[in-house]
Amino acid sequence: MTFAGNELQENWSALEIMIQLFCKFSKKIALHLNYNYPEKLAQDISNYFITIRNNSSPKSEDKL
């Protein structure tokens, strides 16, 4: 299960864990298949995720 619950923070945390697992296993698979793992691309995607996460946090005045 990827999404954890009703709270936005729980879902962001679950997505972050999913991304970490994907990267971990992607590196192992690439090594096993003798492929070069695209480290820069993976880092760029992680940075993009962080940017989106930081820019989507609800502001206190947005809460009901």
C-alpha cells in the first residue's frame, strides 16, 4: 500500500518511502544486469520531488 491515510503528510511520507525503495531496487537490478544506473537522473527526480513537496504544503490560513 502506497498511500497511508487521510493526512497529507502521511501520503507524502509514503510516497517518499516508495521512491527510496524504487531507487534501492533499481540500483541492484542495474548492477545485476550490468547497466549503468543513471545517478544524476535519480538525483534530479529526488530534487524535483522535494521541490513539489515543499511547495504544496498547506498554509495555515488555507485550513478550514
